[in-house]
Amino acid sequence: MSIEEIYRTSTERDFTLVELSGYAATLGMSLPELFNELSLLFARRFLAGEESYENADFAMNGLEARMVDFVMEYDEVFPEPAQAIYAAFDEGEYDHQDGSDPVKKYTIPLLREAIGGA
């Protein structure tokens, strides 16, 4: 499965850690590299208006679950910038009680910060 196919499928369903490990190996990547690559694609495409917030947020929630599995199973740290990108999308999920659009006020600036060096 190509990175593009993984990207598209992740907007429709969650992957298992075993599936993602296999895809990473096939692509010649480590699992953290795959998490980062997919997260960067979602962040960049969302910021460019090429992906909806809903699709990106759904996919990032699924990736976060697998990153937690990865961290727990392999006693690793959360991969960056994938974790920061997840956190940015997460900030858009709820009303911050400040009268603002949380995606515009929180998610977009945090995504720009997270991918600034990537």
C-alpha cells in the first residue's frame, strides 16, 4: 500500500498497529517515520484547503490511538511532529468558551507551528 493509499484509507477507518507496521516496512520506513509522514500530509493538505477538518481530525484520532499503542508496546516516545499535529487537530474538537471558532483560533496556528520546521 502506498503512502497515498494509507492516507486515503485512514479517512475511512482505523488501522491496527500490525497493519501500519507492515506498511511502514514495505515502504522502507520506521513506524515513527510513517506516523510523521501521514500526519504532515494531513496538516499540509488541511492548511491548503485540500482536506476537510472532519476527515483530518478523524484520521489523526485513529493515528493517535496507534501511536499510544506504539509507545506502550515498544516503550518509545511519541513521534514528533505527529503528536503535535494530533494535538492541534484535537484543539478544534471542542468549544473553548471564548466565542471563537476553535479550528481557526487554535488548530490552524498550532498546525503552522508544528509543521514550521518540517
